[in-house]
Amino acid sequence: MTVHNYSNICKECGGYCCKQGGSLATKLEVNRIIEAGYPNKFIEISENCYITDFGEDLVCPYLKESACEIYPVRPILCRKYPIFSTNGEEHYLVHCPLTQYLSEEDITQCIEIALEVPDDLFTCAQRFLAPFDSRIDERMRKFKMERIELE
Ligand code: SF4
Ligand code: SF4
């Protein structure tokens, strides 16, 4: 099973997780998205850290009709959802509408992906998104978040 099978649930939800400041990516990930033929909607923040050029509404520019238009090549930070991480050491399972349909295997897969996120992406995200923190936190609180320990 892949999260993709549940795209109808995400469409009904309206892509809520993609309305919290978009996503960040490494240079390699951005290049992969461009090479796959998608438009570059990232802005460079630092040498190996890019963020989707979201607007005042905090919505990722790749969200189209409540679906991700770059789904097959979306960045690692998106692939690990519903695991949300504030940094490399603090992780939560987000109980969004999709989570209840995920198997243990699916969650384990997302945890494994979360463990692969480069530390400098978290540092970069914290620095750049700081001015938006209160609005992002407000949106995050829509769903219950359960702290989990990753090994
Ligand atoms: S918050 Fe959950 S249900 Fe909603 S779009 Fe994101 S993954 Fe899908
Ligand atoms: S890249 Fe796709 S999955 Fe990631 S935040 Fe944007 S629309 Fe959502």
C-alpha cells in the first residue's frame, strides 16, 4: 500500500498538510523535480536548502486541486508525512484524516524516511520559517499530534 492509494481522502481534506508553509528540499531534490519536467517553484535560501515559493496564504505552489502536482518526486519532508519533525530529534505522528487508514508498515516506512532527513534542512527550515511560526502552529493544531521516539 502506498499513501497514494488514499488520494481521495487527501482531496476531501483539501491538502491541509500542504498549507503550512510548503516544503523544503535539497539541491539534488530540486534538480530531480526539474529533470522530471516540472516547473521550478523553489527559492534558494542557502547553499543546499530550497523552499517552495509559498504566498501569504502559506499554501505550497505545487498544490493543485487539493493534490500534489509533483507527487512522484516530492521532497523527503513531504514523503515522511504524517511524521512531523520540529528538528532531527523531536518527532510526532500527526493524526490527520489519512493516518487511521495507514498500516504499521506504512508508518514504519514514513519513520524510516524521517530518519534520513539531513539535519541542515531542519536548521534551515527553523531559521526561514520563524516569522511564520505562530500561523503554522495554529494550522498544525487542527490535528492531534502524538510524540514518538525514533531509534
Ligand atoms: S493532512 Fe492528511 S489527509 Fe490531509 S492532505 Fe495531508 S496527508 Fe492527506
Ligand atoms: S511539494 Fe507536494 S506534498 Fe509537498 S507540500 Fe507541496 S504540494 Fe504538498
